[in-house]
Amino acid sequence: MWCTFLGEKPFQVTHNGPLFAQGHYTGCSTPAPNKCRAQVDLQRLEAYDGHWHAVKHKDSGWTKCSGRFTTPGLKCVHDGHKETYNTQVTLQVEYRGRFSEPGIADTHNTVIDC
């Protein structure tokens, strides 16, 4: 049993608007898992330690294996300092009471004044 869940590069709906991370299901096996749990993180690469840190998070909870999930928006402060962001998605599936290991994937980076 499996599903695929695709993370999208962080984006803004409007030029001065907040920054979002989003992921969506692209397909599942037949038969499909009974339930899935998708998590989407908007991550920022922090210069002080060189690690990615989640700044916004969305958790679908255990639900049907379909749909699109978007983090709350990160308010951008346009100060001329560009930062590096990516989207990390995690997917776990359940079938007849058995759970998969979580699968994790990251998108390409977005460098933006935010």
C-alpha cells in the first residue's frame, strides 16, 4: 500500500503577501491505504547554525489519502535581506492497522526577501 505526496516550492500568492508551503497527493495504490497522515513544513535555513528550522507547520492528522495541505502564511518583512526556504513533506500510511515508516522529502530552495 502506498501513496505519493508532492511538496511544492515555497510561494507567495501576492508580491508582498505571506510565504506558504504546500503539498498534495498525486496518487495511491489500488487498493489504497485506509488512512494517511501528511505533514508540511515551511523551513528556513538559519545562518547561525547552518540547519533547517520549521517556521510554519501543517498536519493533516489521520484522514483520507487525498487533497492539498498548506501551512499558515509566514508574514514577510521586506528588509532587503534574502533568506533561503524550502518545503519538507512527510507522509505515513495505514492499512488494516499496520503503519508504514514515515517518508520524508524536501523541495528545491526558494531564496526570497522575506
